[in-house]
Amino acid sequence: MSNPNYWKPAYQLFNPEQPLTTPEEMKDFYIQREDSPVENLIATLVMEDQPAKFLLAGHRGSGKTTELRRIEQELAENYAVIWVDTATALDRYNIGYAEVVVLIGMEVCRQAIKPGWWSNRDQRLLDDLENSLTTVIYQDKETDTEQLELPEVLKKLGLILKRGLTRDMTKTLNIRPAVSDIIDRVNDIIKAAEKDRKQKLLVIVDGLDRHDLRTALEMFASPLLTELECHIIYTIPISLRYSPSFRQPMESFQPLDLYNLPVFECDWPTATLRDRNSGPTSTPNKVGRDILKSVITKRLAKINETDLFTPDALELISEKSGGVIRDLIRLARGACQVALKKKKEYVDTTIAKEAIQEERKAYTINDYHFKELATVHQTGRLTTNTHHLPKQGEFVICDELLQNKYVLGYYGDDTWFDVHPIIIEDLEQWQGSQNSAVSS
């Protein structure tokens, strides 16, 4: 009979909030993706003499952090890589370009004072950066302004960033000069450290994809995020990547896209034939689904339980994940929970369907969504139609659909989009009700 101890090993393998980070996890669980931008990025960095700025876009849970960890590990020997985690260091609801720049400055400073990181360390440059960072502390009304040593500066700044620099400051008037000065001081350290280490510096800024479109637009509209004189990668929300409002700021960056693995085929018209039936289809994409299934079975192989999910259950979970890795892992974990509740010793399609229905509850579809969902599902293209809400004002509906994973992005012969398979039945029911209303 099934019990918690029986399902515990499998359950713990499927943690949707835990990306692969360590070399051991990469070795044991990583599945190579043909659409990964990692190889192209590495090749670009080899060819670039000037600091390159990249934006990595993808849905939340598409595997961006895992791919960034791959970059970190593969470049560790030839580059000085600094990881910046905005998700844990910054306040999610009070963030702007200033917080990001100050956080990068702090992380560069932390690395620079580590023994051995900078053999001929220039203390004068560190003192200058310390003074610039301290200026930010002095502008914060809730912090004592006694003389601070560098470790205490970093500690106090961390606390300030957690609640947001702009809490008691004007958003640009007071803080912009301090931020510009921090950038200058950081650039001085970058130049000296790269010369000393004989390595280029790469800063990876993870976690910015968690923010809404409006916050991201305001953040990346500032040119200050491009003024650090080193290679840098920022993650961004996928809605920002395709927003018409971001086309001009995007010109300052090189795009990196991590698409979802397709679970259905998409047919595109040729240049001379505009087929009305072109677009997403209901034909399974075998390659994409096989990769998704291997993500699950490779983890189960770790506990010698590769048959714990039936083939049909694996197929169904892969389909309903929409090719989003985190959704796949969450469905697999949910299936383990349902199997335990049903006192089963394996996951079959009945168990998988119940786990899928439970996950479906997380999606709340509004009436104004359905028309856009239907258009995307038919054409494979995003629309620019807008909607107005009192608290949000006017916004592009597909921006919201992308941000909330109601619509997913894929890549084949071209970039295309489709409705998340987990809500496709809701769309079909709506279309049925529309047809019934017309016929009556």
C-alpha cells in the first residue's frame, strides 16, 4: 500500500521552485535543449572586445536560471563571473533601476574585497566605491549616519534595498547623481580588476523577470543599466520582450530568447501562399514531448523508479505543461501527491488528470481574455488589442496573457504563440457558447 515514505523520494525530486544550480545537479538532471541561447552567447562573448549587454527573455519557469547557471559554470575558467540575485535581495514591489545598479555595485564590491580575487587590489578605488555607496545610506532617513566600515556599509545597504531606495526619496532627483557616481566607481574597479586578472568581467542579473510589465518598462527605460563597462546579462519578463513600448530601449541590448519546448506542431504559410488554416495545430510535437518526458524520467532514474509514471501519464503531463519546465515539474509533483491520496503505487492517466485539474485552478480567465486567446490559438500571433481597468489603466491584453502564462511562446521556423494547453478546454467551452449564441 502507498504511504508518504513510498512517495517521498519522488516528491522531493520534483521541486518547481528549485532550479538546477550545482555542477552535480547539472550532471544528473540537465537535458540539453536545442533552443538554448547559451552556446550562441558564449560564442558572441569570445568575439566581443567591447562590453556586451544582453536581455534574456522567457516565461517564468522556462528554465532561465538553469541556463544562466550553465553560463556561469562554463565561463568560470576564462571570465570573472559575478552572480546578482535580485529576487532575494530586492523588494518585489518597490524596485527600479536605482536599486538594481546599487545592488550590482554591492556585489562587485563583495567580490573585490575577497582574498585572491584581485591580487593587486587598489584600495583607493574600493574607498571611492565605499564613499559612493555610503552616500545612498546617508540619503535614507531611516538609517543612522555614523561613520561606517565597508562590511557594515554593505550590510546596511542590503537592508535598505530590501524595502526600496525610493521609500523616502524622490525617485530620480535625489538618487540619480548617487547612482551615476556608483556606476563610475564600479567601472573604475572593473577596468583595474580585468587588467589585473587578465579576464573579462561578466555580471549575471537574475530575477528581474518576476516583475510586471510596467515596472520593467520603467526600469529598462533608464540608460544607466547599460553604462556598466562589462559584459552583463539581465533577465526580463517575456511580455517586455514583445511589447511595442519596448522597441526603442531594446536597441541598446542584444536579445537572448529561451522558448518553451513545443508540445504541438505549428504550420506556417509560405511567402506566396497565405493558408487560412495555418498556425498552431493539434498535432503532437514528438521531439518536444520526448525531451519533456526525459526531464521526468532522468530524475526518476536517480531513485531507480523510471516506471513510476505510465507512458500515457508522461505523455499527458508533458502536453499539459505547455513545454514550460517549471509547470512540468509542478505537475509531476502534484501527481505524486494525488497518487498518495488515492493510495496508488504509480501514476497513471487518471492520477495525472486529477493533478492537471488541480493545477488548472491557479488560472483565472477574465471575459476580455477569451477573444484574444481565440485569435492567438488560430493564428499563432499576438494581438495589440487593449483593455482598460480602473487600477491598471489601458494595457495590451496579450502583454498580460504572456506575463501570466495564458499564452506561451515557441520557436520553429519562426517565433509563434499558442494558448497554454492547460486552459485550452476553457477556450473551447467559450467558443462553443459563442457558436450556440449565434445559432440561436
